[in-house]
Amino acid sequence: MRVIPIASGKGGVGKSLVAANLAVAFAQAGQRVVLADLDLGASNLHLVLGFHAPSKGIGSFLANTKSDFLTVVNKTDVRGLRFIPGDQEMPGLANLRSFQRNALVRRLLALKEDTDILILDLGAGTHQSILDFFLLSGQGIIVSSPAVTATLNAYVFLKNTVFRLMYTVFKKDTAAFDFLEKTRKDNSQYLYIPQILKAIEEIDPESHRKFAAAAQHFHPRLVMNMIDNPKDADVAMKIRRSCEEYLDVKVEHLGVMYRDTIQDTALASRLPVILYKPNAVISQAIYRIADKILQSDEETFTLTEENIDDSFQEASLEAEIDFETKMDYVEELLHTGALSQGDLLETVKSQQFEISKLKKENNFIKHKLTQAISRGFKL
């Protein structure tokens, strides 16, 4: 069973959109799929999927971990796709106790007997439980948008994931664990991870070797969502460079998805967008991403520098092609009268407003960074 955790550094970047539609795409490709809503405390994946209001969800199981887990695994209208709802009615679910997390992981992994792909829609942020779920696979997906805060939080998420992996590998009675704790308590977490690993290699070679073996299988994948033009896709390179330089982590690019108001229409119709309009640009992007995942072999997967370069170049090319397709579609709507010039003008005004907000956001972050650097703060 292939486990695909899907996370984001912050909310509002379309993580659940990606999770729900990928699940449908995999099922349409003949895979036996289970989609689990692990955005605990803020569960709304059933709305994106078009699933009726669930009577039981993961919260029901967590309230009694000895209960039958299969009672919260529901069939859907999509052949081959089952769904595990979350539970937003039960407070405190976002902060799982260790026995609850372990019980949930065991039950999820036990689904392998009749499941080909298990998709985990994780909550936004870097809570320990979220990081642990993300580390169930070495090829988890991080969803971001071109917004400065989104890309920054995507990087922060991956940074915290690497630290969590360290704490998982380094045992409490080792010099490596002691050094990591000292680094944390001294508020030195802004040191580059390669620097930390170099120090650990000197004081505790055995722990360093174990971590290197574990990290060798950690190759997160990126989806850049909500782009408006091909240049937005270039933001992904910033995430790649930061991860390689500061985290010693290689990130593969799965592809880009353009912002499309048709998603809102699909959501109002209680249908995943690839069912509502399979030929839409956003739907075709999802199918492309699904195909890339299905064509890769998780067990024998090795990621080379050439693989990474190819994935980023391919995503850039796809951004150009999708943009042309999107513009051709707008032109067609104008000619047929389905889209008036007034509608187009409103769309342009809306995008200009979004750009204005992003510029203000960017300037604010630059101001904060300048202040931090002036105080001797090290990134």
C-alpha cells in the first residue's frame, strides 16, 4: 500500500482540493483508494469530496480506540474510493495523545490488505502529530502557493519535519540527542541543519550514520497551487534552493495548478472539480500529477540531481502550456458571448487586488527580516 500524506505550511493553499481530487483520479485509474481526513479539529474534506455530512468520523474512533475502525471507513459514489471523515465537533482533536496517534496509525496501515493507495489530508502547521503522519512516507506532498507566507511556511514545515526525524532517530541516551536538545534550549535552531549534522558526526558517528540512512528515503514532493501566470511557478525554485542549502533535503516538483474560479462552482455543486469539469485546466493538472505519482515506484525510488532538474523544468513547461490553454479558453468564451467584457474586467480587477495584497505582504515580511538581521538574527 502506497501512503501519500499531503500537508501545507499554512491553510488556504488548496491542500484539501489536491487531496480529494487526487483520490478521485487514482480511483478512476483503477486503484483501490482510501482518503482520510486528518485535518483534525478543522475537518472539511467531505465538502470538497461532495460527501454527505458524516455521522461518524475519526473523532468517534479516537474517543474509543478499541472500537471497530471500519465503521468510520465509508464508501463513496466514486468506484474504488473510500473515505474516512474527520470530526470537527470534538474539541482537542488536533492535539492527539501518543496512544491515540499510535492506535490511529496502526488502524490506517492495517487497511493495506484491500487498499492500493492511502491518502492522508493533514492539518496545516507543524504540530508533532502532523509531522509524524507526514513521515509515514518518504514521499509526502507539500502544497504551497506563490504567496510569500505560503512558501516560507512550506519551508518551515519541511525544516520541522527534518528535526522531527532527528528526534525519532536519535535515542535519548546518545550524544546526538543531547546535542540536539542543547541546540534547541540555547535557541540555536537557526543554525543550518548541515552544520548540526556535521557536529553530530564528530561526537556521535553511529547516530549520524542511522540518521543518514533514514534521511536517504526522505524526498518530499512539491505541488505549487493557485498560480496566476508562468512566472509564479518560478517561486518553487526558492523552496528547492532553501531546502538544499539549509536542510540538506532534495525536493521533487510534481507540478503546478492555476487558480480557477471553477473550483468554487464545483464546491458549491458538491463535486470534486475533476468530476465537475474533467477538461478544465485545473483538472488536467491534477491528472498529470496523479500520473507522475503512479508512474514512480515508491519501493525502488531513488532521487538524483538529474531527476530534480527534470521535474522543475517539466513543471515550468507545464505552467507555460496551461497558461496558453487558459488564455485560449478565455478568448473562446469572449467570442461565444459566454463571458462578457464586463466579466473579464471584474476578473482583472480581482487579480489586481490580490497582487496588491501580496505586494503589501511581501513588503511587511521584508521589513521584519531587515529588523531581524539588524539585531544580529541569523536565518
